[in-house]
Amino acid sequence: MNAGKKVGGNSLRRSWCLVATVVGFLVAPVVLFLAMEWNSEYLNGMNSFEKIVGVLFQSVNARHAGETIVDISTVSAAILVLATVCMYFPPYATFLFLKDEKEEKNLQKKKERIRKKGVSNIAYLSIFVLLVCITERGKIIEDPLNFNVLNIIVEVVSAYDNVGFTMGYSCKRRLIGGTNCEDKWYGFVRWWSDGDKAILVVNMFFERLKNFNMTWSFP
């Protein structure tokens, strides 16, 4: 009887931790976006209610569909970093604030298994970003405002977690002019080499295998 109550209590506590994590991942980007972009050019023309609803829609999509109401390449770098963090963690990620002795032992065992494997998901992402930066080093030098490291990281993490955010491409930010250039909110990967597109495809396959690589539950 007591064991059943204990298991039920642990499940309830984990459920509340999951709720708290989801709410935290939603509230944090909304607050940051409203604080830093309230008077931005792309929110002009909206009343206060429309701005709040639009930013809420934007923040929710950082965790799911990747739809956007603005050109995300124009928002503040801090918001992009937070959006990347939100994309990185899956919907079932939880922060366990309270742990009993049994849970503590289980978490230690999981950490030990991850340590023995030697490569985590964040290591995979780092490798993919590194490979793209190496193969696109010429464009990073010639077109640094479009091909900067933050844009590449956002694109790789978005593809990895199947979110769909893309930095797009801006002809106005090119330092060296050229023909056949058209501004797009979408299709940043269009400007990547064929090799990097293949790297991104492999990156997406690794996302499907991440449950075999590590457990997404953090102390």
C-alpha cells in the first residue's frame, strides 16, 4: 500500500515537473521577446493584444511547428539563443527538482551509461556545426552577415529537432554584390553546398536515433 502511494506520488511529482518545464520554456521566450522587441519595426502596426498573441504564437512554435510571424534573422541574438535552447530540448524533457534516494541512484546510473558512451546529442550537434563551418568557410568570409555561426547553429538545431525554423537569406546583408539574388525568409539551406545539405540530412537522421543515445531527463 505504502509502495503504491510512493510510486503514485513520484509520478505526480514528475508530472508537475514536466508542467513546470513546459511553462518555463514558454514564459521565458515570451518575456524576453516582449522586453526586447516590443517597439521593433516588424511589430509596428499591432496593438498591445495583437503583439502579445503574436509573440506567444512565435514562442510556442519554437518548440513545435517552426512557424513564424517575423523574419527571425532580424530579431535580437539573445532571443535566437534562447529559441535554439528551446528547440534543443524535446517536449518530454523535465527538470527533476526533488529526488528520492531511488531516483537519485537511477539518475546516477543513467549518467554513467551516457559517460561510457562518450558521445552525447550535443556532441553530435557540435560536430555537424563544425563540419558546416569547415565546408562553408569561404562563404563565412565573403558573406559573414548571412553565413555567421549563430545562423548555422540555429539551422542545424532546427533541423535536428524537426522544428522548421530557418534564418532565410538577405541580399541586403551581402558585402559583395551578385546577380540572381532574392530575399527569402525561408531557404537558407538553399545557399549551402550539396555536401552541407547532405550533412543536414544525416543530422536529421541522428535526431530519430537520439533515444538510443541518451535519456532526456535532467537533475
